[in-house]
Amino acid sequence: MTTLAAADAPLLQVGTLTKTFGGFTALDNISVEIRKGERFGLIGPNGSGKTTLINCISGALKPQVGSVVFCGENITQLPPHLRARRGIARSFQIPRPFRSMTVLENLMVGLDFAAAGSAAAEEEIAMSILTRMGLAAKAAAPSDTLSQVELRKMELARAMAVRPKLLISDEAMAGLSSSEVDEVLDLLISLGEEDITIIMIEHIMQAVMRFSERVMCLDAGKIIALGAPSEVMANKRVQEAYLGT
């Protein structure tokens, strides 16, 4: 594996990434750099390549061409669990808790994976994360009794349990009410203020505009816009591809 020497190198570098499935090109020569502590929005219509890109970053898929460099290390060939140990965590659009476990036990699994310390230390860390997420009162509750917004918060809490440097949030606000969207968005913004780099995939434009320092829009596996949220939303190609105008 290669290591970059520059101390100011971006946290994540995606270089000329191409991913095909048979004759279908899901990602076509994608290159982007994301700096430490950045709040980065990823948008695009369904089928644009967003999920394929984050799967290549997190290790669920490997590209045919290109590289993924994280903290100066080329991790393109690493499996997902080793990427997680290096600090890449993701939440899923459809929460996937261990439904036979309590909320606290769900977090303990992640902390055990991250080797956070003794059982007592792990439980203390887990409770601090749940408190941060507003779920401390639900610690002993079975995970299958949570409401939809509580499940989304627990999904983020489980991702935080592996102590990520990079958190990928995959449509954490889908299907929530406007007040619930604000709750989850406030959580994500507060996490970004702790120097956790966050890639947020989202279709709710108000949330994207409020959250992101930069936004990248994909369409048909290609980058069609990258820049400040207001610039991207004003881009005619984005409006045509994503907003349907």
C-alpha cells in the first residue's frame, strides 16, 4: 500500500473511479477530494451512481479502474471491515439494527468491534453516544420498539460507535416529518463540528442546502456539478437532471 507524505493531504481522495456491471457503467471516471472536517452533500436522481460511489468508498464494491485513498493510504483493495477499522463508517437508508437486542446492546457490538476497552468502558461510551443522540432513555428498550426517527438516530449512533473519521449518511432523513428532519439534520451538523467528515446523501434539498459546505451532483455515473450548494442548485444541468426543470 502507498502512503502520501503530505500532512495537508485531503482526508479522502477518489481518483478516476470507474465501476461497471456487465455493459452498464455505474460510475464513469469519478474524481473528487474531500478535506478533513468537511460537510459534503452528494445528490443526483435515482440511478445516478450515488450508492455505487459510497459502496466503492466503504468497500462493499471494488472499482474496475481508479483508486480510493483515505488518510494517505490506498485502500482500494481493502475489505469493508478493515476500512471501518481505519475510520470509515456508514449509516443505511433502511436501518438495520439487531432487532433481538436492546438499543444499548446494538451500540456495544460496534464498540466491541472498535476495541474501545473494557465492557464497563464500552458501556460508558455507548451511553454517552446515546445521550448525544437523544436516546439515553431508550437504552434498555428492544430496538424493534423504536419509532422511525429513533431508528434513524440509532443507525447514526451505531455508526458513531466505531469512532469514524469519515461518516457516510445515506438518506438518514427519508420519510421523516419536517420536524424530524430538523432533529436529524441538527445531529449531523453537530457531529461535523467535531471534525468528523460527513458525506450526506439526501434528496431533501432544504436539508442539503443547510448542511453542505460543498455539493456534488451525479447523473448517469458522471459528475455534472461540484461546488457551493447555491452554485450547484443554480446549475442548469442539475435542474434538468435532478429537479426535472
